[in-house]
Amino acid sequence: MTPTQTIEIHASTEVPPVIYLPEPARIFADRHARFAALAQRHSLGDWLAYLGRLSQAQHELAMTLDSLAPPAAEALERARQHGMPPLAALSYPRPGNWGDLVKRLAAKMTEGAPETMRPPLAALGAMTDAELDAIADALLDGRIDPDALPETTIVAAALQTIWTALAARLDAKALVILDPSELCPCCGSLPVASILKTSAQINNLRYLHCSLCNTEWNVPRATCTACNTDRDVSYRQIDGDDGGVRAECCDHCKSYLKIMAQEKDPHIDPVADDLATLALDLLVDEAGYSRSGPNLLLLGGAG
């Protein structure tokens, strides 16, 4: 008879990271796959499939940005000491060729685009750098031209790709959680959603996911990410859903942000699943709550 072998299982002694930097080589490709899966049998399937193609175009663009340089060491240290984001979205210089990157995205999206999208995509190809800068400045400042939403979406996608590539070149251990903590420690942008991560190292810790650079940072659960109160927080979901995506609502400031559970679906994506659950936004909007963070692929979604 073989002797019984006792296997001891020890809890991990590793401390989960406070900040996760994005991985440009996989994040947009994974998002493309998620959009494709969500588009199946969805009432907004054509739109989700289009955004999936945009995510794939972002992936292809991201793979060409390995030469982007991070901020100088002195600038990083200055930002850390003063509790400032080193890649502040409104003030950090855009790459000199960033306008060309926008036009490359537009060109990729023109092939197979719906007829209604072809004129705005062509318009982007003819814009000057100054015109593109004006769209980007307005977008990042929350001033969106309702007559230029298709063009602004492509500009937003280009900025996402660039800032994701820049954030990936930072050292997460050199970053600090900002005050207020709902702002991204890399670029100072608002989160698109929060996600409950589940892994061998992490058991349902909540991380906010940046709407611009895809960085994730830990914040306490059951706390409003807009006003930082731990009171008057409740959760709402669509009847019959499995709770994978819920709205975390605050009755103190009347804001909400979606919270997503990785244990319900390991492939859940804060950007794609946010856009696939617009019915939940309608539900909480009708209840009197306002969204606290934007989805840059659904312009005008915050506030």
C-alpha cells in the first residue's frame, strides 16, 4: 500500500500590487476578442462589432509605438513628490507624429466601414495637426462637439493607444495613489469602471480602470469612487443578470460607476462590457444618478 502523502497548502504571502500598468501587447487584442463575443446575439451587435474592429486597429497601432520614451527621471520624481500624475492628460506633450497616428487609425477603419462613417473618416485624413489638437483638447477637457462624434471617437482611440503605450513604460512602484483617489495615478483621468479581480494572488480586490491609459489602481470596496464616502452606497443590476456588471450608486453625491466581477467571467473587460450594458445606465439614470467617469468610446457618457 502506498503511504498517504500530505500536501500542505499555504496562503500566498505576496502583497497584491496597488497599481497595475497596462500591457499594450495584449490589452487591445483582448478587448477586440471581448467585443466580438459580446456582439453575438446583442441588440447593438453591429455597433459592438465596429468597436471591436477599432480595438483591433488600436492593437496594431500599439505594436508600432515601442519607441515612445517615458518622462525623464527628474520629472517622474517631481510628480511623485507632489502627488501629481506624471503623464497628465491635458499637459503632457503628445508625440510629434500623433496626428499621423490618428490618420492611420482612420485609414484602418475606412475599409469595410458603413457608408455613414466614410465621410467623417475621410475628414480626419484631411485635418491639420492644429485641428486634431483642438479636438483632442476639447475631448480631454470634457467639451465634446456633438456634430463631430465619429471623428472624436477616432481621436479618443488614438489618445488611448498612445497613453497606454506611455503608461506601460513607467515603474508602478514609483507611482503614488493620488488625492482624490478616483484619478488615475499615471495620467490623472477618471475611471471608466471598476473591476473585482480574482486570481491566486488576489481575492476580489477592487481596482479602478483608467478611461485613457488603461492603468488599474486599488481602492477600497463599498466606497463611492466619486466622493469617497463609505455610507449611502448601494448596488443595482438588471433583473435576471448574474451580477457580473452592477452599478455602484451613491446617495450622498448621486453618482454611479459600474463595478464588474472577474469571478463571474474571467474575460470581462471594463470598456467593452460597459458598452454592452447600456441598459443598466438607463436604469440608474432614470433613478436620478449621474455617471462619474467616461467611456471614451461612448462620448458624452460622463456627468
